[in-house]
Amino acid sequence: MRRLSLVLMSLCTISGCQTHRVEQPPLSQNEKFHRYTQASQPMSRKAHDGAPPGPLPTKFETVSPAQEPLSRYGNPTAYRVNGETYQVLTTSKGYRKRGIASWYGTKFHEHRTSSGEEYDMYALTAAHKTLPLPSYVQVKNLKNGRKIIVKVNDRGPFHEGRIIDLSYAAGVKLGLLPEGTAPVEVKALSSRAQKKLPPAHYYLQAGAFKSEASAMAYRNKLLNITPDSHIIVEEHLANQIVRLGPMADKKQADELISLLKSKGVQGVFSFLE
């Protein structure tokens, strides 16, 4: 199972997702995902998640592949969960894989996903460990032959042997309930409009705060460390995000992350935009 309300980034993928007013330092990638995993053992869905009351839904709003820019917060170059590193793919083209699908529901409903979108358990969405966010995939239940198209906008499932975590609605439509899991084939889809996206650039996210004053103070701290960097503060989902960039390539981004870490700045991660 998982989850970022991420990744990334749902996930509270950023340190500003706090209910109190005391500002916290940026979270490390593993800390960002702790809500969805346990260090000692896999999270039990029965103990922490479930289906909403009432009959299973019978009507669903269909999903069609669309050309969308990569999520600003859902696509670090890599992240770690429970000691394992996951490399995020730069494209979904050609992706096709078989494995076990699971689903997630009430525990995460209306929480932020790794991509920054709100998780709606009644929408046809899914979580994947490495596909770019967002991506569109066709999922086929190999037991009953049912097929659905879902939008991948979250990270997970961080459970051995599982390749995709479907929303409650997608799980119902694909026939995963009441068993909970099923063997599936996941195939990436291209959007109908093959529009070329602008070239992506690397950025670093250094922190997120509830107040603009705290974000600006943190920005000034970073400027003392890297005076030549372009550092901005921008609002996202009621949080003030501190980010650096753009940078020419991943090497430059990694070098800056190493510099910041050497100066005691933790929890910085890179993403493509």
C-alpha cells in the first residue's frame, strides 16, 4: 500500500502540511511517505483503510488520456521508502507490465496525492511507484477480462509484489472487491493529441511554509549559502513553496543538493517542470 499526499509529493509531500503554526524543517523523501508505510511491517489495509458505507457504485465518470504537463511536485528524479530507492521514469512510453493490483479508499479520501491533486476515491485514478505523474494507463483484470482507463496521479503501492494501487471506484469497476487484489496487466496509453511539451527544466524544492514571512526568511538563509542561485517563493495549495532553479540538467541539480546538504539543509529534492 502506501501513500504521498507523495509523492512528492496524499501525501503531504511538503513540510508545510502541518496544522499548527510552528514551522518545521523540510521533510526527507522517506519521511514524506511514512503515512503510507510502516518501518517494521507492511501496512494492513484492514486496520487502516476500507470502502465507504452503502452499495457499490454502478456509474463512473470515464477517463480519456490527455496531454498534460508533469506535476511540479510529483516527479522527483528518485525517492526512498523503507530503505528502497525508486527511480521515476521520464516517460511512460512503452510501459507494459503484469503484476498484482490493489485498491485504496476512505483513509485517503480528500487528502493530497503525490501529484498535488486531491484524492477522490470515486474517480478513476491510481498510484504507481515510478510512472511519471500524471500518466494514463489501461488496466486489465486478468481473472475476469475487465478493462479500465485510469489517471495515475499518486505514488505506491509500497507492498511487495504489487504494481498498481487503484482508487476505490477503479477497484470496483475492475472487479477487485471483495477480494481486494487481482492479477492485472498495466499498459501506458498515449494521449489523442500528441502535442510536444516545452523542454523540461530541473528545479529544487527546498521547503514549504504556512506563512510568507517564514518562507522569505528561509529563502534569505539559502541565498547566504548559494548567492548565485535563483530562489523564489510561490503559493501552492495555501502553502508558500521555496524553490531553486531552473537548472540545466540533473547533474547541476544534484551538485546543488549536495552543497545544501553539506551546509545542513535537509529534505531538498529535484523535479522536472
